[in-house]
Amino acid sequence: MREFWTRETYEYVRWDNAGDTHDPLLKVQWRLKIKEPFPEQ
């Protein structure tokens, strides 16, 4: 389990519409991307 926690098993992915000049409202979304699922045991 210690070995599992020391690896990068997840990352946060950011999405926004900052490049859209027609939308006056900035929308930002963060998503958790799991690279490796938790071990069953």
C-alpha cells in the first residue's frame, strides 16, 4: 500500500473557456483523472 501511495496514480485536468471571446462568463472545470485504480487487497 505504501508503494501505491508514493506513485502518481491520479492527476487533475483543468478545462476552461478562456479562449472564447464571445462568452462573457469564464467557466472552469477540474476533473480527477485516475491513472491506476486502487488495489483490491
